[in-house]
Amino acid sequence: MPYDFGAEVAERLPLLKRYARSLGATECDADDLVQDCVERALSRSGQFEAGTNLDAWIITILRSVFMNGKRHEKVANNYAKNRKHMVEQATAPSQLHYLELKETLRACQRLSRDHQTAIVSLALRQETHKEVAKSMGTSTATAKTRLFRARAHLKELLAA
């Protein structure tokens, strides 16, 4: 009679469910954990050596799935906490910021077409120098030079 790995794993479902519950998982989370464990075990059945302890092998998989989930949960919680903190620190733009932005936009309109393209592409769209050079039909060095000159001219216009 051929070895049926899937049937062997299926026999261990009650063991897996008990172990998942002992890890503190809710009923629903335990079911999800067991399902993820069985999926991983079946997809890696070639790694199991026949004649060794299947219980230990599959419990190790379940524990790994559980620990990985906890790590991902911790990272997600830290991200959410940091994101919330960043939003709390953000302030609405003041009238002064609005006027400075309006003045900067007016000054940009007074730049040459090449300088406007360089500033918009590199500073606002955050394209690479290589991408800008390709779209402008110039070398990367020329694109960098245009950006440098555009920024310098913009500073002069704003200072005046």
C-alpha cells in the first residue's frame, strides 16, 4: 500500500488544533493557523523524511507559522503606531507657507522651458537624472547641469 502523506497529515489535525489553541489563539485564529500549517506541510512534503517523527515535524511547522505571524503583526503595529505619531505631528500649512509656494510657482514660470522641465522632472516627479536626460534627449551630465542652473536661477528670482 503506497504512503499517503496527506492522510497522515489529516490524522494530526486534532493535535494541531490543540497546539494552536495552547499558543493562545482564538478558535478562529487557531483554525487559520492549522490551515496555514497544513498548506505549508503539504507543499513541502518532499522535505519530510519517511520514518521520522511526523508529529514533531508538523508541530515545528505550526510553531514557525505562528511565530512568523507574530513578527509580522509586531512590525505592522509598529508601523501603524509610527504613522499615527507622524500624523499627530503634522500641522496645517500657514498663510506664510501658501504665499511662499505661490511666489515659488510664479518664479518657476519665469524660468526657461529647459530649466522648468529639469526642476519639475527631478525635484517634483523625482525622476532620476538618467530618465530626465533620456526624455530631454541629452546626456546625464547635461541634465544635472540644467538642474543646477535652474535651482541657482530660481534662488536669484526668489531673492529679488
